[in-house]
Amino acid sequence: MNQLDSTIKDQFVSSLMNYFKIEEDINLRAHIADLTQAIERVQYREFFRRLSHNEYAYKGAFEKIALVVRSFEQEYENELFAEVTERVNRLYGTLYELHKMIVLDDDRSLSEEARFCRVHFARLKNAQTQELLLDDLDIEVVKALGKAWIFHHVAYDKSLFLKRVELEYKNAIVRRHHENSTQEIAPSRTTHRLMNGSR
């Protein structure tokens, strides 16, 4: 954060303290600064607008601030993960069909799992269009899951499979977003929550 951004952020924190009539205190100022760390300059005016929402009327100052911050985080997540559900379902359908083909295949030279694990997922194509079924992001998720794990869960535990795949897509998207960004846009606690989600 450059000097100008730092000064504007200090003014934003001061405005919040004045808004809630919070007496100047180094610890309270630091707490508000930490709570609003992910909020960008262009969002400051909208931040104050949201503070006046009736749904926050009976909340305390710090709770209100945290709730407004969370509303921005939720919008960020919704935008970032807009295609995740579609991708999860598409990957499930592709891998389920692959699993079924392997199981129904009469080849017994190798076990079903071994034959499944030998498939080059990056080369899977649509039979009609010859287009690749999986892109780089899909392959990244497949590698994170592991072929053996996919084999044992795609046909026998759909609920667990879908939850795990969703988590891996979100982790991969967050990693890519941070790698491609020149500044940190995603809240660090959001990244932490995704990376450490239950599997």
C-alpha cells in the first residue's frame, strides 16, 4: 500500500470511528483497520451506504462493520465462483461415464482401477465434435483429487465426490486469481477458509 492509499485508508477508518462515535484509541483504530483490510478505495462510499441498511439497525458498531465487510466478500466469492457448480456437474458426468466404460469393459488384463488410472484425462474428447472434454482448470482439479480417489468415489459416493470437487475448484480458482493479480483482491481469510475446508 503506497502512502496515498495509506492516508486514504486512515481517513476511512477515522470516518468509521466518527460515524459510530468511537473515541480515539490506538487499539480500536487498529481493530477497525483489520476488519476493513479487504475493502478497496472504490468501495468506501458503498460501504457507508450499506451501514445504513435496516437489517443492521440493532447491531453494535463492530458487528455492523464486520457484516458489511462480509457482504463485500460474499459478492466477491459469488463472482469468482460463478461457474463452479456447472463445472462440478460437468466433471462429475464425464468421470462417471468414464468409470462406467472402464467397469463394463471386458479387458481383464489389468484391474478396473489400474485401467482407470492409465487413462490420459487431458486427451478425453467428445465423440461427436472431437473437442477436448477437460480444460486446464479441470485437469488441475483432477490432479488434486488423484485418479484413484476419483475411481473409488465417483460412482459410489456422489455427495462426497461433489463436495470435494467443489472445494478443489474453488482452491484452484483462488490460486490462479492470486497468481494473475498484481494486487491482493481476495480477503486472506477467505482463501484460508477454502484451503482448509473439510474434505
